[in-house]
Amino acid sequence: MPTNDEIRLRDPFVVPVADEGLYYMYGTARAGGPFGTGGAPGFDVYVGRDLMHWEGPLPVFAPPEGFWATRDFWAPEVHLYEGRFYMFASFKAEGACRGTQILVADTPRGPFRVHSPEPVTPHDWECLDGTLYRDETGAPWIVYCHEWVQVGDGEICATPLTADLRAPAGEPMLLFRASDAPWVVSVRPGQRALVTDGPCLHRAANGAVLMLWSSFVARGAEGRAYAVGVARSQSGTLAGPWVQSLRPLYDDDGGHGSVFRALDGRLMLELHRPNRTPDERPRFIPLREAEGELMLE
């Protein structure tokens, strides 16, 4: 069984299933992503019991005939919603903007099928890394990145979804920009190229709404390193305003992080590290929470 040190994976996303005693780990790995390992574009899953040893990769999604996207099959996240498993994933084709589309399956092992008829992010925006969030009323939203490649100063936005997760139910709402965080540096020195990646929402025990997201911080021989920051909603809702942490939560060239609770109850940060190709590996770091703040153990 391969271990984390042997699995090349970006954007890891783990779904714990308590009644099976199993973890399901998805991520960006197959051909059609930022690098290829052979085979057709699609998504796989790894299955394990200890966040270290895994069975897989096992295929869970292959694009059906006529599917619009041909490349950049990125950052799959799987969320249990109303009894079914929904995958939010990024796709792109030549001449079409990158966008997040929603797939569905009855189990975390798939197979996942196309659910939303088209991407649920704006069609004329370059978008990626959509995640599901249910607000204080239980209504579903997609939170995602409006990419720096189009706007220069990357944005985190949110759009309400219909209850069946098939389509947008309203207009996009800007939550914040990369430049709002004091620690963010450009990926292209001398240019306005400020990245937003991988938003993840976490509601703390005291009710605080936190968002983890990734960008680049000044560090190391290359002058920058991938990092995970935290923003807090002062209103406790998506509308914010969002206040950025002064320093990243994690800045050791790892990112696209999210939070989950392990089967033993521990709060965990998942990310890939390092960010350089071809060395990306899934990593899991214990977190602790105190008075609505997240800290590394």
C-alpha cells in the first residue's frame, strides 16, 4: 500500500466516513491536471484507515462522451449533502474559461456523474477551487477563486446555489482580494500577480466563521513560498467583512489547505507540500482551536 511519501498529489481533500472507519482522499494527480501520469483525464480516490497508508488510486470519474472540458481537471472536493456525495471540481477547455462544475455519486467510491449541466461559476470568469458552504440558514453556496490570471489581484467570491446544487441561484459576491492580506507577495516580481487558491470554510466551536486560503509569502531562495492564511468574518456570515491574519497559518511551501476532523476526533490541516513539481505530497498536520483561532499543534 502506498504511503503519503510515495503518492504524488496536489490539493488533497479527505472525507472521513465514521461508520466504515475509512478515509477517502481525492486530489489533483491524473493526466489533465498540471502534470500527467498517463491515462485519460479524470479523478481517482485513495482509501485508507490511518492517514498514512492507502489503497489506490481507484478511478472515480471519467469524463463522458461529449464532456466540454479537455484539460485542467483540478482540485476535486467531495461533500456529503442531503444524503449524496457531491464533487466540486475545476475544468477547462481551449477557448473556454476555467470553471467549477458539480458531479454526484451515491458513495464516496463513485462513480461520479455529471450533476450540474455546466459550470456553476461565471462563464466569462477564469475560476477554480470551488467549495461547498452552507450558511446559517442551511442554504448552499459555492465559494471559489476568481483567478489572478484574469484580474491580477486574485479574488475569493461566493455565489448562492439552488437547493439541488444544479445551478447558481443569484449573483456573485466578492468576499475579499489577495491584496487584503498583508503577507501576500506577487508570483511575478514587478507585476501585479497576486494569487488566491483553495478556499475552505470552518465554523469554530464558538461560532466564528474562518476561511483558510492559499497564496505566496516572501521566503526562501526563490523569494517566495506557498502558504496558507486565515480570514475571519466579523459578522459570522459570508458577507463579512473579512479580516485577514497578519501572518500565514502555514508558510513552509505547502498549501491548498483545508480542515477536517479525523476519526479519532483530532482537528487536522491537510495540504500538499512542497509546492514544486514533481515533489508534491499530501501532508496532515494536527490543529488546535482556541477562542475561534486555529493554531498548529
